[in-house]
Amino acid sequence: MRKYEDFPVDTNSAIKSGVIHSLVGAIERMYNLLSLQLNHPVVNCIISGGDSTLLLPHIKIPVKAINYLVLEGLVVIAEDHL
């Protein structure tokens, strides 16, 4: 069974846990780099996508989940062209 663990003990859990660790690490790193560039903390990190719910419990920075970000953007574009 694949499940997230801080220190997995089987291959399947190690693969899932490794992917989650790497994605969360990349998100938090970019948040920190952007905060340094702006000279103040970023208010929110916006996350979207089908499996973003798998990452949310592990992210330790301010984050806002938007379930249908691409579709909402398309609505804005469509309304702008009416």
C-alpha cells in the first residue's frame, strides 16, 4: 500500500513519500526565494491541480488552494473579450 511517511520502509511508500517531499521542498524553496527577492514574506502561495490536496497537509508556508484556477482564468479572459 502506498502511503506518505516521513521515513518510509517499503518501496511503494518511499516513491510516494519522495515525490511529496520533493514537490513540497521545491514549493517552499521558491516561496523563500521570492520572499527574499521582495524583501518581505509573500502573503500566500497559490496551489492548484488535481493532486494538490496530497501536498497541502505537508506545506508549512501560507498557502491558498484554488481548485479550478485554469478554468477561472479562462472565464476572466472570456469576459474581457465580450
